[in-house]
Amino acid sequence: MEKQGKLVFAMALTRLLAGSLELAGAFLMLAFQRVDSAFRINALLGMVGPVIFLVVSALGFAGLIGHIAPQKICLLLVGIALILLASRG
């Protein structure tokens, strides 16, 4: 498998893992049937989301280096930083 294919596979696998964690969290909330437990589970899932975003973005960024102009790379980095800043609260 070529490098691009491996990166896309890793990006997709990371997103599948994130989706599986979200589903597991939802099932745990239903199993516990308690607001305080559901709130804690939701908080943990909320911390995982940005990490997944960063990992997938880093993988995609690694695949784009050398294929796009340096100005566009800077714009991508600024965009990722703005998304992270906006999601902080």
C-alpha cells in the first residue's frame, strides 16, 4: 500500500475508533440510567473529541506536505488553530 493509502486508512481507522467510543459511551449512559454517570461519560467523550480531531488533522497534514504551496499549509494550520480556539468554550 502506498503512503497516501496508508495515511487515508489511518485517518479512517481513527474516525472509526472515535465513532465506536461514542457508541460505547451512549450505551453506557443507557445502561447506568443515572444523570450523574451520563454527565461523567459525556465529559470523557468531550475530551476525546479534540484529540481525535488533532490526530486525524495531523495525519492529513502529513500527507499534504510537499503537495501544496507553503502559503496554503500556513492557512491550514491557522484554520486548525481557529477551530481549536473556538471549541474551547
